[in-house]
Amino acid sequence: MSVRRLLRHPWTGLLRHPWTAFLGRRTARLVLSLGVVLTASFVMIRLIPGDPVRAALGVDAAPGLVAARRHRLGLEEPFLSQYRHYLDGLVHGDLGTSLVTGTPVAELVRTRLPATLEIAGLAFLVTLAVALPCGLLAAIRTRDGRHPRTELAFTAVTAGLAGVPDFVLAAGLTALLAVGLPLLPVAGAAGIESFVLPVLALSLAPTAVLVRIVRVEALKVLNEDYMRTARGKRLPSARRYLRHAAPNMATAALTVAGSLLPALIAGTVLVEKVFARPGIGSAMAQSVAAQDYPVVQAMVLVLGTTVLLAGLLVDLLLAVLDPRSAIRES
């Protein structure tokens, strides 16, 4: 699209611009996904058997007290009426009140969310910082069938780590680094040392998955014609790999990293429970056991929204790195 035409018809040109279409599709997808998450957070907690009011007040609570609490919370209303009230509350910024503690859920989210974002964000950065260079180095060392023992060891270690659940890694790291070798604190959120174990437990499996994919993509890049040309010109190794190979494999690596984000954020639920960290995940685990409807709904909504926004940021970053992808989807 020419600049002259865009200046002559700015709104028409802007609406037809590939980036506008790309952002419009991503925004529509985000809104639709948020609607699904919002509805799922409301419905699924109500599928859990039991009476949340009875669970909150105790089994010895008087029937009249239980009935009055249910009426005050609107739990006796039809399902659609409860859903309408839930949406109305969200529009006005009201996430409800905890059935167990009586505190506003919005306050609970405000105090708990930063702790979850800290360990999830650090785990994601560690995953990228380790997987990208290690995958490239593994591809360089094992290119064209060289060093088969290194390739075998790489495959065995990464496959083993990728298949271990987060809570098993958390328990194993605790036993090794906090109990067997008392180098790090077992639990809590005091000091920089307290981040090491939960971040490791969250990032080890995604790192193992991503580093394998980075190696495969790097092997493809290293066999491209322009890489052969660079080797033929005897360019320095650092220039060949960092300037030519790394940027061309970054798009695929970031795409996979974006797909690993939901599992990484969901893993905070168990990891925070294991390490007694005061985050969204531990609060949601406690609330599910107590059938605390408002808290569980809010936590699922917050975690789901975080995943969706992180995915949107990854899509935008990929589009910036490779503008052709945005134009191609138009």
C-alpha cells in the first residue's frame, strides 16, 4: 500500500492495512477466549459435589443459618440468574467475597498475584535463557552426525526431565538441595534464595522440551544454503551462529515457548503448594478443597487471563520479528 494512498484515504487505508487485520483478529480471539474462561470458571466449580455453605460454616451449623447464608449469597436462584449476577459483579469490579474468610476476593487477588507472576515470569525467562543457547550449542556439536555419544546423552537427559511432573521435581529438589544438602530454604518467600527451588521446579521440564525443539530447528538452519555460504566465506564462528543462525531459529523457538506458557503458569498451583508460597496457585488449591466458589472462580479467571495475555504478547513479538507472518494471515 502506497504512502500517498494511505494519506489520501487514511481510515480506509488503515482498516485495510495487514497489521490492522492482524491486531483485529488477535483481539477478537482474546475476547472470545476470555468469555470461555469466564464461563468455565463459573460452571466448573458448581460441578463439584457438596454444599459450599455447609463446608464454610461447618457440619454442625444450624439449618436455618445455612439457609440464610445460601439466600444471602443467591445460591438458591436459578443457574442463569446466578451467572447474570456474576457477570454484573465483574463489570463493576466485584469478584465477590470469600465464603470461608469473609474477605473481598479482589483484595486476595491483589496480594497473591504478584508472588505468582514473580516465579512464573522468572521460570519463563530461565527457560528461554537456558534452552536457546543450549539448543544451538547441541546442534552445532551434533551437526552431520558428529559426536553421537553427546547426542545420545542430550536426548536421554532432556527426555527424562521433560517427562517428570512439576510436583515430583519440586519434591526431589527439596530433598536434594534443602534437606540432603541444606543449601536453600525448604519453603517460604523470604529472600532471593527462596526463589531458586520453585523456579527450578517450574522451569526444568519446559526447558527440556524447548531445548530439544531448538536443537532440531537449529540443525535445519545450519544446513541452509546461506549458512554454507557463510562457512565458505570463512566468517567468524560467533558471527555465523549469532547473526545468521540464532535469529532464523528464534521464531520457531518463541512459538513453542508461547505454547509452553499455559502449562508453566498452571504448574504454579502445585509448586506454590509444595513450597508454601503465598500465591494464586496455593490459594486456589485451598479454595477448591473448601469449595469456596468466589475465590476459585476469581483465581481461575485471573490465571486464565494471564495465560491469554501472555500468549497475545508472544504473538505480537513473533509478528514484529517476522512481519511476513502477520501479512500472510491477512
